[in-house]
Amino acid sequence: MTSTVIYEGDLRTVATHLQSGTSIETDAPVDNQGKGERFSPTDLVATSLAACMATTMGIKTKDMQIDLHGMKISVQKIMKSEPRRIGGIDVSFEWPPSFQADEKQRLILERIANTCPVMYSLHPDIEVKVAFNWDKIAQPA
């Protein structure tokens, strides 16, 4: 088993990762009768995409001797209705000042991010937009 989820009432759950014992609480969002005080379950889906991209890129960059420490990924989840569902996820990368990679390495990183397990697990109707923002990397003086 991977985890357990306990419904605490008042539209809140507590999910516990069994191997580590760490927990995540969720709330329904304000626009769906919730308090919005925690990640919603759909927030976690969108956030999991970015975390998966970062993790798989991190695995690859160990071999490439590229340092991703400090890389920031912003995530925007777009909801649709009838039925209520995730309609889109926008992902935007921000690179740390020390980041350096040539064009070939950048292409490899894009391929790794766009083929991570969560990306492959998303329903094809979810429109995913990824901005790698290579043009915003600080150039060495």
C-alpha cells in the first residue's frame, strides 16, 4: 500500500504516506464549498506534475553534471465545469542564476520533463502548457 486517506469531516482529508509517515491535508476549494485552507485534491494533481518534472530532470542531471538546485516551477491549474474537472495546467520554469546548459542539454531536459510519469498519467483532454523560459536565463558576463 502507498497511503491511507482519512476523511476528517468539513471537507478535509489527511493523507498519510505509509513508508515515511508524512502527511498532507487537503480541503475543498472555496469555489466548491470548502475552506481553501490547504491544497485541494486537484491542486495536488497539478502540483504533482511539476514535482514529477523536477524529480525526473534531477535524476537525469546527476549524470549530466548540471545543477538544478533552486529551480522554481510555477503551476496554474485551470478548472472546467460540467463535469467539474481539471481542464488545463500551465507550468512555468524559473532557472537559478548558477544554471548552465547548452542547447542539446536543454532539449534533453525538455524531453525528460514532458515525458515524466505524471504527464503520461494525465487525461489527454487536460491541456498542458509548459514554458521553459530559456530566454530568461542570466548570461555569463
